[in-house]
Amino acid sequence: MSTIALLVITGLALGALYFLIASGLSLIWGLMRVLNFAHGAFFTVASYCAFIAAAALPAGGPWLHFLFAVAVGVGVGGVFAALTEVVLVRPLYERHVGQVLVTVGLALATTALVQGGFGADPRQLELPVWLTGTTTIFAAIPNSRLLTIAAAALVLVLLRFFLQRTRYGLIVRAGVENRAMVSALGIDVQRAFTLVFAIGGMAAGLAGVLAGAYYGTIDPFRGTAMLLFAFIVVVIGGLGSVTGSAVAAVIVGLLQQFLNFYAAAGTGDFAVVVLLAVVLLRRPGGLFGSAT
Amino acid sequence: MRPPIRAIAVAVVLAILVALPWAHVSLPGVFGDPLGSPGTLNLLGLCFVFGALALTYDLVFGYTGLLSFGHALYFASGVYVTAIALVRWHWDLPHAIALTVVVSLLLPIVLGSICLRVRDIPFAMVTLAFAQAASILVLQNPGGLTGGEEGLPLGAESLPAALVGVVNTRNLYWLALALLLVTYAVGWWAVNSPPGRVWQAIRENERRVEVLGLDPYRYKLGAFVLSGFLASAAGVVYLLLQGGASPTVATADFTLALLVMVVLGGVGTLWGAVLGGVVYEYLDFRLVALSGAPAIQALPGILRVPLSEPLFILGVLFIVLVLFVPGGLAGFVRLVAVRAL
């Protein structure tokens, strides 16, 4: 029982990290038809900036440091992503393959730069004591898992609120449905592009900081490794659907944790890619996507 | 009188490439060792292999318009099937290659016929899924076959004597050169054959091909299988040049590198793709050596760190090309040639 509880929570937390990356990817693809390979770079850069800035903070307790890291991570992720859209993606308007390719180039260059600047080895992080401890809910659950799940749930609620209840959310949803029509109605879709990139970057930045707490370390390659599974989550959930991403993230996270524990390590990863292939061949639009 | 001049130029370049192992010229800065030395020949051989591999990717991506994210799988199958047959089962090289030929035909036929049931992004993702599954399998080391993260080194006893040892690097160099030439010839023949024309028509407008009464699925599968098979052949030569298999060749990053090579060189041109593969591998290798140069080490950190990372330089070069020179290096060369005339 305790093992199952631990696996469920850990799987949910992993799914939460996937969701934070996947939600932005899904919105960006839905609105702009760009598969954003630089999303892992947003994650990595934000996590390094966050923990280095927090370590440089002169005063305050560990919690202040961590909250500061979260704020810096979210901010850096958002700004970096918005800049990427304005500087690299926008000049290639309507050249979709070109847009994907610049994000590939940016991902390569950024990962190499972080590796060159800070080394390839994982950096140990100083975290608040509570985050490295455990809480007993049927089993000793690491608190960082609980924090990650709570944060992702909050982001899901905020994103849904933004999409359903605000004017810009309406524009984004309409743009996902039919971008040409939104432009034809005289609405500046360009601004919505920058906005979804910024939102996606903020969520990825948050994921970067939370993953630091989850694993206790940061390294230059985790962003890219998680990006792969985030892509899988987005596609299983249905491109353009935030709710679909959330559901798929939970499925993928749980499947991965349970199989990696009960079968040989790596079996979970294998099952996830097989699941992707099966879902796509049965429903090319994903679980929550339109069947195109 | 243009064609003869071109043919002569090609013949001269080929003659130089074939005779290169006997050259004892040093090109300081371009290569670390003299031209005919084993180190340089090995690097050039790798460049040829990547040129050939980039060409095979261009057949599906550039000519048929299929954005496959799983091309590394077919290269890796060439590398690993041969390595496993040689090292684990102690077969001799001809039998190992015969097995690899069978596998590298069956694998793209089976996977291609599944993947091609969907298009566009779902196609990219299904190919990625299969390649990733293979990559995980290789790392998992099932039954101790693949050697997991450590890879699978070839022992000297499993190879013919002519391919073993530093002295025989020139044989491997010629093998790689032959691979590139054969791949180029087959690629050229394929894209200029009637099915090759249909591939390009599918890239431009698949619906129209369908309306004309042709079945795009069969043609796409043909391109996929040919490209996968040639990639496996490149994998075999790569294995011999490297003296072993390593799991990096199966990763998604490796496919992305292929994508970068093709776009760097020029999508939809054979020689552009080859150029891209050669330049990428050369830069990836040589920039590491150059970053150790005293001139770069003496720079302040803010310049030294980026310049010491080959992938940073390649990534930036790639972004600049995508933004400003859509045709890649081949497009750039053509532009310069047109301006000069």
C-alpha cells in the first residue's frame, strides 16, 4: 500500500512537471503551428538563472531564497520565450519549417552554452529543509513532490481561467480554432503569439525550478530530456488542448513510474513511446484533439 | 561546352580524394595532422559517412517532404546489428553484413508501413516514438547484447586483417569514400527516376498526386525504405571507422543533428546535403581542437566559453542560415555563382 501511494504521488509529480512544459508547447502549436524545440532551453536557462540568483541573495532564510528562485525562474522563462518569439520566430512568418528549425538551433546553442559556462555535471542545490523532507500520507512522501503537484494544479486552474474568462484567452482560443478568421476580424494575432510564448516560457521556467527541487540538482541536459516526454504528452493529449495535456501528463507520469518500478528500469519509458504510437495510429488528433 | 568542363572538374576532385592517403602535405589550421596521416584520414572518412547519411535523410525530408524524427534508428540498426553479429555471435564480416542487409530492409518496410498511415506532425511523432523505443532498448542492454551505455567495441579478432590497425586506416578511408559515391549515385538515380519525380510531386502537393491517380502511400514507402536502407549502409561503415558502436547514434539528438546537417547544406539538393553532413562533422570535430588553441584560451571568459563549444557555434550558424539564407550552403553557393556570371 505504502509503495503504491509513493508511486502514485511520484508519478503525479512527474506528470505535473511534464504538464508545465507541455501546456505551453500545446498552446504554441495550437495557435502558431510551431513545434517549439527551444522549450527545453527555456526550462534549462530559467533553472540556472533562478538558482544562481537565489544563491547570490545576501540575506533571508532558505524559504525566501526558494521563492526568489521561483520568481526569477518564471520571469526569466517568460522573457526569454517572448524574446525568442519576437527575434527568431516572427521574422519567419508563415515559414513553418523554418520556425521549427530556428528553435532547434536555439536549443542546440543554448544547451551548449550552459554546458560551457557551468559544466556538464549536475549542480547540487541548497533547498529549504521542508522541501527535502517527507510527509506521511500512507507512506513517507517527499514534500517536493507535493509542492510540484500543487503548483501544476494551480497553473492548470490559472490557465483555464485565462483561456475561458479573459479577453486575451478568448483570442487565443479563437486563434487555435481558426487563425485566419481572427485576423480577418481585425484582431492583432501577432500579440497573442508573443503572449502564448511568454506564458509557455513562464510555465517552463517554473518547471525548471520545481524540477530542481524534485531532483535536488540541476544539469544542462534535463530540459531536453523532459522536452521529449512533454512532446509525447502534448501529442497524446491532442495538440492545442491544455486539458488534454493535463490528462495525458497524468497518464504518462503514472505509467512511467509504475512500470519503471515493477518491471525493469526503462520499461516505463518504453511503454510511454509505445502508447504514443498506438494513440496516434488510432486517433491521429490525440485524445482531446480534433481528428485531423 | 559546359558539361565536359564540369565532368573534368569532378574527375580531378575524385582523383585527388582517392590519392589523398599518399599525400604528405600539412595544412596547418585545417587539419591537425598531415593529410595522409591516419588521424586526418579517419576524420575525412567520418565526414564522408555523415555526408552520405545526410543525403539519405534528404531523400525523405528534402525530396519527399516527410519530416521523420526517427532517421537515427536506421543508421543505428546498421551499426548495432553488424556489431552484435560480429562481437556477440562471432560471425565473420560478410555474414554479419548479409544479416544487416536483411534487417535494414525489413525494419523500414515494417515501421514505414505503420508510420505512413498518418501524416505531418503525427508522422513525425510516430517515427520519433519508434526511434526512441529503439534508443531505450539499446540503453537497456537486453540480454547483454548492446552493451548499454558503454556501447560495443569491436575487437581486432572479429574483423578482416585489411581493416584492422592504424596502418590500414587508408582502407577504411577508401571504404567511406566508396560509400559516399555509391550513395550519391543511387540517390541521383532515384530522384531522377519516375518514382523520384513522384516523390517531389508529393512534397509539393500530395492531394494533386492522388487526384492524378497515383497512390502516394506506395511512393512514400519506397522513399522511406530506400533512405532507411542506405542509412543502415552508412551505419556499417561508421561502425568500422569508429571501431565500435555507441548508444548516441540511436538518440533523438542524433536525428536532430541530421536535420541540422541537411538544412545547413541545402534541403532538396543532393550535393547540398552531402556538403552539410561533411561541414557539420568537420566543424564538430575541428572546433573542439581549435578551442584548445592558445589564441582562444587567452580570451576573456565571456568570449572563450561560447567559442569553446562547437555545438554553440553550429547552433548559431544554423540559426543565421535559416533566417537569412533559406537555401543553406548550396543556396548560398548558387547565389554567389549567379551573381558572378
